[in-house]
Amino acid sequence: MTHSKQAAKRVRQNNRVRVRNRGVRSAIKTAIKHTLEADSPEKRAALLRDAMKKTDKAAKFGVLHKNQAARRKSRLMKALNKLAAAGAK
């Protein structure tokens, strides 16, 4: 139990923000997963743009740290390049 009205309000605000941030992080993970599972290069390119956009937007609004967003994007590109190289062989 909180000791003041101000603390109770902060708890309510933090819960709202936490739920919103969790949804954004989940959407990013889903977008990355769909990008990696795409079957055609054209579809993969479109999904990649969407995943990058969502990651950048999350970093912009503070849901993710900018370095974490960059790391996720880098790992996604590395995985896609690996898939492309495997498909070319």
C-alpha cells in the first residue's frame, strides 16, 4: 500500500506505461519472427522495413535503449544475410 496520493498515482501511471511498453516489445519480436519466416525475398524486404520501423520507433519513444535497438537490427540483418547466402547456394 502506498503512503501518499502522489505515490498511488505514480503506481497507476507506471502500470499503464509498463503494459504499453510490453505490447510494443512484443510487436517488435513478432515482426522480426515474421521477417525471418518469410518465404519470398520481396515479402521479406517489406517485412524487414516494418520490423526496422517498429524498432526505431520504440527506441525513439524510450521503450528500447538506442543501443539495444541497433543491436536487434544488426542481428536481424545478419540472420537475413545468412539466409540469403544459404538460398543462393
